[in-house]
Amino acid sequence: MCPEMGDSYKSIELKKSDEVAQLWEEWLITDTEVKLVIHHGETTGEKLYQPGSNRYLAKANISDVMYYVEYSPGNRHYVVHSAYAHRSRIVEGG
């Protein structure tokens, strides 16, 4: 993630179901990480769109963890449908 992003991601408001909140707890995913991923997708355009559903999938690498968030934009918030993460580390081979 770009350190020059600043704090603008903090103003993102999230809406999530109890199921999604439980999933985040199991995966140790925080609201801050989800906001960073959504902000990255929205500001860079690096996101996938699911036609007919108004859903997007964005991803971002934060501290060697790759996060994926499926969400829909609302009027003043983002509805988060799912989020998951996995450790990732890319090193050059020799």
C-alpha cells in the first residue's frame, strides 16, 4: 500500500451483517484493513465489477497480507459482503 495515501480512508463508513462481522473476527480482519482495501480500489480503479449485482472486488497487500473485499457502494457508506485474507510474500528467485 502506498504510504502517501494519508488518512483519507478513515472517513469511509462500512455496513456489514453479523455474519460478515463474525467472518472478520475468524480471519482477524479489522475495519481499518477493509477501509484501506476499499479506498485502494476506489482511488486507483484496481477493482473488479460483477455485472448485474452492483458489487466490486478489490484487493490490496498490507504488511505481507493480501486482503480481498467484496462490497457495494451505498449513498454514504459501503456495504461489505465478504472479506478474506492470506499471507503473501513475493521474493525474487535466484
